Amino acid sequence: MFLWFANQFVSNVAELFQVLVQYPYEQVFGGGRPPSKPPQPAPTPSTSTSAASKPVAGVIPPSRVPIHALIIGINEYQSRPLAGALHDAKSMEAYLKNDMMVPPSQVHCLFDKSAKRIAIIKAFQDLKSRHEIQKDDAIIIYYAGHGTELNPQPGWEAGGPRAKIQAMVPQDHSDIPGQEVPAIPDRTLGVLINSIAKEKGDNITVIFDSCHSGSGTRLNHTASRGIKVKDYLPRNLDSAILASGGEAGRAGMVASGYEHTGLQSHVVIAACSASEEARESFTTIDGVSAWRGNFTTAFLALLRSDGHSRLTYADIPRRLTRLDRQHPQIEGANSNRFIFNSKGPASVGPIQEVQPEKDGKYLINAGTAHAISVGAEFAIYKDLHALQEGSRLGILEVSSEADIKALFTTLSLPAGTSRIELGAPGLAVQTKAGKRVDLRLYVELSEVQLCVFYAILKQLEQTGMDRYRIANTDSRTDAQLEFSIQREGAVINILDNRATVHGLNRIPFELAKPTVERIGAILRAAAHFYRHLDTVNTNQFIPNKIEVEFRELEDTDDIDDDGYYMLGAVGENLVKEGVIDFVVKDGVKYGVKITNRTPWGLYPDIFLFENSDLSIKSYYESQSVTGNRSEVAAPLQKDGGTFTIGYGAGGGQPYSFSLRKNQDLDVSFLKFFFSTKPINLSGIPQTSPFDGRGGEPVPRKMPDAYGTLIIPIVQRRYAKA
């Protein structure tokens, strides 16, 4: 290959790069034009400086506070009353009105006898219909009172044969024959919240200072906020609400009408894990003695000391004062946002917890499951405030393969650096990628492809987390993708046999006028795609004990017979010999059922890797915060436990599939992560680069294990011949 600008022949890629580093792309191809000044908008009446619109001196115009709340607190139950729930609800009301300056008209309270079942449901429905609540306004739903567990109706997918559903206990709850008032099941609450999200957006926070496993009895100076009630759930209970919960794209899209359902629609802050009791105690604060909920007391103290604008939801368990026999938990796809805010911290990559160990070592809760490799570096911060201020304590690195475990990694100080003073768990943000190869790319050695080689070189010159390691292979058989500049533009051929074996050979997008920047963005997306697709655990114990079903879902008209189904699984299991292969049907929704045969409870995380546009969509994330102060119940229970996504009690959204107009076949990968501890995989999803967005017996120790399972999804326009 002859390089005219260097008057030199090169015979391989290594020689080519040695030349390219001496001749910048801008020099060879004339450089890029500076961006033009954007046009200025014409004046409009709203920006006029007429006398009528000028501010009056000394008068501060009222500003709109985009926060709305529903607060429910119940002491006066007909049986087993509480003492501190009402106090907690009023304390939350006072915090919103006095500390956050939320107008009283935007805080709706239901206390004691006003918190009857019908009133609670209506209050949820009003949040959906109130016109003063604008899209993406913060909506806070707070409940202090009794919770309970109930046996599901026959046919209800609740997580296994022994699983129960959870419910909120209204003030007028009654088990008296002929005067029954049932609890409000989690399914009903979920549909109510989802309907709010469809109208008002997903900036919804639900706070439960209650539990589901308590006896409701008071011991010494503490009491439990959970009672056992009779399993009274009429077959047609809340049928109108459930039937209105949803309605029936491209490959792997969230089914129409379900974009804000399940963990996507809201963040839940729960006072304790599923197996624990939320407790209230008789305490004295600022000279006032009263019964108070232990969680609400600590939560409000945290908000006042740190400020909600400096806390993310995920930060709560590790920043909260330790509670006796209570481990608060956070669930929701948006748990990395700031509290009561639709926004998150500045984009710095996934934030992990790090804690000091002995001998100058530090432990971070990320490992091979997070694609950590030797050479990775992390910036260490004392807390979230220090992270926001950019005040880091130092840098730690991964120095050997032996330091990387499934879910944890031991970090070391770089040579010549002093010990980081970290007395309590801090935060770690990855600032440099490791040494493993992320993308194997084939590019023909030709001057026509110089634009691609410059894009690869530019990526290799990166030093931070933006750097992905791309290896240019000598043959197509060793590569995952081929990038080629042709007369009609740039085309990308798929060489990964996991996709080509099913007939997908090309990404259906062409770049008419490729630039180094545009190609670079696509290469980074491709490297990120394969980095996480190829992160697997060679230990097959967990995958071999997992059963996955993938079925069509249908709206259920006869809710009476099927026990509250809004959607139900129908037809055969589409997983055959480890592959899902079907003809696409318009409007059909799909759901997943997982059965766990391992002896451990598992935390599932599921992502859809779309080969045709290099996007990675979150199908389901456990999204539970862990650490030394949080123990979260595993969603997928051991020894035969089941978990459904898109229907039943599991949460998540149903999915629908469709083909692009220029495709008769598409192949995606449904990748499952199963771990014995909750892990943060929020750094995996990405948008497509083609759409412009870039004295007692000692218990046996359970291993910190994880397993992966990949199922191809082959979508066809026509049935196989």
C-alpha cells in the first residue's frame, strides 16, 4: 500500500500506524471546518422588554415548585393499631412544605380514617389526572402503616410455589365475614403507578415505611409495621383498574404502552428487605418524645444533613444511619438519579463502592461480570459530594488477574504513591480501561480505508474510560466486524458466527459521507457492545441450573377466571435448543419466565444486544443497592423459584418485535446475568450509534458467584423453508 502523503510503502497495519501518527488526519485531508455560529432566535412576545413584562423592583415573582406528593399515614387500624405511623407521615409533610418549599396545594394527605381503601385508590388516580402536574414533575408517594403478605390466586405468577404477594393495609381493612375490606395488592398498586407514569413521566418516588412479614406486636420499646391477615382476595378485585393498566417496532422494543411499567416507571425506597420488619420506636428528639418509624427518622435526618440535591437513590443505604435489624433497599431503573429529580449526576460512568482492606489493598464491588481487566484504573472519592466537587483522594489500579473475582476486585496503589486515607466505604469511578481486547475488526489494507484507520488510531490514543482496545485482524475469520469504505459509502459486515449462522451478515445502515468522528463513534459503540457481550463466566454451574421460557402474551379479558391477569403467557415455549426463532407478528407481546434450580437465591439482570444497530437495551435490572448496610432479598428464589418479566408479579415490561423495512431477518442476543449478590450493571446499556445519540453451627459460606446465559433471538419476516 502506497501512502502518497508520506511517499512511502507499507505492508501491514503496524507499519501503517507508525506513519499515520506522524501525519495527522487534518493535515492529510485538509482539516475540518470550524462550526458556524448558530442562528439566533428571533424575539418573541415572551422575551419582550415592554413595560408590562418588566419585573417590578423589590418583588420576587413566585417560582413554580415542580414537586407533588401523596402522603398516607395510618395509626388507627381496627385491629393492632400503630403509634408512630401518623407522626412519620406528618413529619414527611413538614419536610416537603418547610424544607423543600412545596406549596400546601401540591401535598395531598390521607391520615387515619381518611385513608380508607377507596380513598387511597382515588388519590393514586388523581395523580394521573391532575392537570397542574406537568410531565416529568417529581411525584412522591409516601406510606407509613401496616403491610402484609397474601397467598396468590391460582395461576398467578408470583415467584414460585411458596411465593406470596405483598399488599398495603388500608385503615378500613376488615376480615369480618360480610364486612370484608381487602388489602391493596402490589399488582393493583403497580398498575396505578404505571398509569401515572404514562401521563406524567417516570420521575416517581414511592417510599414504604412498612413491611410484609411482621406480626404487628409491640415488644418493649419497638413495634413492627406488618400484620398477618386472612387471604381475602375476591377474584374480581380491582378488575377495572387492572384491565386499564396497559394496551398492546423494531427488534426488542418495549411493547407499546409499557414504556414506563415495572421498574422503569418509578423508584421504590423500602424501609427493610422482604424478610425483615419495619420497626417504630419510642424516642426523644429535640425534647419531643413520641413513637416514630426508625427508617423515616433516619431518612429525614439524612435528607436534612446532606440535602436531597446531593444524594442519589443508590446512595441512601450506605449513607443512612445504621438501623437495628433493618436494611433499607432501593429498586428501580432510575436509582442512579438524584432524589426527587429526573436527572442524574454528571456522566462519569458507573459508581461503585470501595472499602479499605489490610496491607494497603482496597476492595471494589465490581469484577469479571463488569468486564474489569488488568490495567484498569479507578478514581477514589470520599463520598458523592466529593465526587461532584471533583475532590478525589487518589488513584487505584488492577495489578493482576488474581485480583479479579466474579463480583469483586482487589485494587492496589500504583507504584510510588502513598496510601489513600479512606476510613469508611467510599466511591470509585473507573477512569481507565484495562488491557483486554474489546473489538476484533477487519479492515482491508487499502488507501480507500484510510479514514477508518485514522479512526482506529484516534481511539487507541485515548487514555481514559473512552478508550476501547480495538485489534485489527489479518483475516475476516478472526474478526467480529468488517468496516469497509465503498463507492456508495461505508458499510459494516457482521463476521461474528453467532449471528451469521442464522443468516445476519450486515448492519443495515450505510454512511453516505463517513468522517473520522462518525466512524470513531460507531467503533466505540461496537467495542462497548462486544466488550459486554463477550463477558462470560466459564463456570457453567449456574446456567445449567436455569430454565428460561419465552412465550407470547395475551390480554386477558376474563380476569375473574385467571386471577387478576392483565397479561398472560400463551402457546409453546419459543426457546428451542437454546435459540428463539419466530416469525414476527405485528402487535404481539412477549414475556420471559425464569426457573432457578440452584441452591441460592439469584439476582437476574437481562439485556438485549441488537446486532443490527449495536444498541444494548435493558430488559430487566435487579437494580438493588448492596454494601455493608444493605441486604436485599433475591428476586429469583432458590430451589425451584420462578421469576417472570412482562407479566405476573415479577415486574419489567413485555417486549414486542418488528423488522425494519429493509430487513427480512434480524438476530439479537438476549443475555442473562445471574449473581448471588446484587451487582450494578448500569454501565452496560447504550443507544445505537446510528440514530445520532450516542456456639452454633457455622453456616457454609455461599460463594460470590455469577453465571451468564446468551440466547439468540432470530426474527423472520417469512417462515423458514
